[in-house]
Amino acid sequence: MITLKSYAAGEWVDGTGRSRIQRHAVTGEEIAQLGSEGVDFAAMLANGREKGGPALREMTFPQRGAILKKMSGVLNGHRDELNEIAASYGATAKDAELDVDGDIKAEVRCLRAVQINAYNFPSWGMLEKLGPALLAGMPSIVKPASPSAWLTFRIVEILIESGVVPDGALQLICGSVGDLFDHLTHQDLVSFTGSAATAEKIRAHKNIVANAVRVNIEADSLNCIVLGPDVEPGSDTFEFFKKEVVREMTVKAGQKCTAIRRVLVPAERADDVVSALKDKLASIRVGDPGTDGVRMGPLVDDEALRAAREGIATLSGEAEIVYGDPSRTDFEPKGGAFMEPVLLLCRQGSHAKLVHEVEVFGPAATVLGYRDVDEAIELARKGGGSLVGSIFTEDEDFAAKATFGLAAYHGRLMVMDAKSSPESTGHGVAMPQLVHGGPGRAGGGEELGGVRSVYHYMQRVALQGDPERLERMLAPASQS
């Protein structure tokens, strides 16, 4: 069993208190321990401000960009090792490609100072924030979620050992954040990815409120997919729709903030959709990601498995389980946090409540029927704000009305037909040119859209360095 240390003020530091044990998601064996008690968080912030920040800002933007290129090269040399570590939290080869290869290939994403990341993307989640922070001249303190912290720890260890990142520009907390928030100022920025409940606690922190510390939140959401009434079962558009639903239910065992949780279909087609999805789900083999033929691995740990089962039990109060058994345990190997995909059917339509409020962060989705486009919009909006929604239809009038009805409630919308679907990157894929955030329940922030923060920072620096340009921009239009 290894110890995941924190990297604070230029030193690797062991926690002095009780350690948290990290278990292998596939086998259940103990693989790592971590804890941050005893870490001097004030000193970490001071180190970033006094050492890391100035070192970065002495460089030009092209020079900082060269750091990112070197980082990619360094990490690329460790790809196989990182993919093996990714398997410890249940990632299949395809899942690891999204997390590990995705961050190595494209690091430039958004601006952060203190980043608190979710367990589902311990690699990509860190580097998509770190790249632009470095580019903008801002040091980062990274706090990964404990269940998958090993991968983040190893990436930071590789980068620190390589000497590619200036001293103080990158620090790591393995464990809790302790009193870190007490030492933040109005010049700092906290970026959080995770649950809406934790996000609420961060926003309400006494020091964050008192000092108006900037906080960017990307939280969970009840994302939906809408099937148009014109789409016939068996048609090309229907087949693409079916594939999208199953993919979002099973990639990373459904542990994605963008995963489809609500499947909105014409009421008269609900049974046909359920039948088609059941057939598709039956082809998904669950088990050890390293075994040939396995298409879905376990959840990240027993706590996540327990939460998923409890969520499904709650939804069962107003929805029927039509595929899958959340209590099934006869998976191989024994001891893993496995659960097969679970599909539910809710016939209560607009009278339903729980399916629009409770998210199962795992391989589960609920089918709901709607009468017309207005009710489809109403049901989608009941999610209270989402990261992404999808509309599958060949009917341009339906697409237009649904888009205008849903746009204000989603960070982004994907409108698909049989012609565009083959070239689509998919409902859940977050790319740097897209907004990755959403209103309301989704947090109100923009994890990828935060690139704008980098642009704003660059603009301020550029204007400060060119008083004549600033004067021209501030001059009345009649004088320009």
C-alpha cells in the first residue's frame, strides 16, 4: 500500500492524523492511504502567491505556453502507467482514454487558483484547469477527490520531478482542505467540481462570503435527452438516440456530470423505447475492465455504490425498474463496487417529483413520457438547470420550439438528426470550445467556459502594458 502525500511549499508532506484508506474499485483491496492533517495551508497559499505567481509572470505568454507543451510530452511518456492507475478506480480502456489521454492531448482549458476536483476525472479534471491557469500566470493548488487521488498524485509527482513547472506554481493536497478557505483573499479563485450539496457549503463559507472570494461551481445535474414524436422505432435517428442513451448510462459506469439521467419520449412510444433500450443494455458486460469483452467497470468505491443503490430505491417510489437489479452481487471478481445498468420507467409525467430532483450518480436513467412539445419542455425544465441536453428529431419545427424552450435551462444543447449524428462527438463530450457548465442546479459556473477568465486576465495585462491602447478603448466613439 502506498502513501499519497501532499506537495506543500516545495516539500512532500505526510499527513499526521488518521489516514483515509483507498481501495481498488475492482478487487476491493487496500491500495493507498492519504490524509492532510498537519499540512500548513496558509504556507501553501503564501508559497503560490510569493513564489509561483511571480515566477510565472516573469515569463511571456509564449514561454508559458511552452510549459504546457513540455508537460504533455512528459506525461505522454507515462501514459501506460497512468492508464494502469486509472483501472484502480474502475476505468475501462475507453474510460481511461477520456480521462488520461484526453488531458494529455488537450490541456488548455480554463483559469483557476484553488481547484477541488471530482473523483470521476482525476486526470482530465485537474489538467483542464491547470493548463490555462499556468498560461495566465496563476499558480494552482490542486485537491483531488480521495477515491481516485492516486492518479492525480502520480501526475503531480511526475510533473514536479520533471522540473517543467516553476517552483510554487503547482501544489497538491491529498486529503481534506482543512482550514485552507480561512486564508483565501479577494484575489483568489476557488474552482469546485462535484455535488451541489458540497458546492452550497463552499459558497456559504464565512471567509469566502466576507471577502467575496471568487467561486466557480460545476455541479451535478439531471441532464435529459428528448426524442421527437416524429422519430419512428427502427429508424436511423431512433438507433442513434438509443445508442446515445446507453453510452451515457455506461461510460465510466454512468459517473459523469454530463450523463443522461432523464429520457423524455412521446408517451405513446414509452414502451417501445424501453424495449429497445433493454435489448441494447443486455449487450453490456459488467466486470473487471482488464477482461476482454467487458464494457463497463465498477463504480469508484463502495460508498458510491451504496449511494447509487439508495438513489435508485428513492426513485422507485414513483418509477418502476424495468431493467437491471441494483442489488445484484454475483460479479467477478468478488469485492468490487459493481452494479449493472438500471433503467426505470416513470408514467407520472409532469406529476413526478423525485425523478427531477434525485440524481443517481451511476449507471441509471429514467424514461418519462410526454404528451406534446410543451410538456417535454416543462419536464426538462423541472431539472432546475442542467449542463447539457439533447434533442433527437427530424422535425425542424419541433427542434426549434424545443431549443428555444430549453436553451435558458442548459449550458449547451445538442440537436441531432440522422444526417448529423454519425459525425457527432456525443451528448457528454466536453470540448474546450464548448461551454461546460450550466445554470441553477448545475452550479452557475463554466468549467470550460472559464477560458473567458484567461482572456480577461490577458486583456487586463495587455492593456496595463499599453496605456495608449487603453486610452483609445476608453475614448468616446466620436473620438475614435
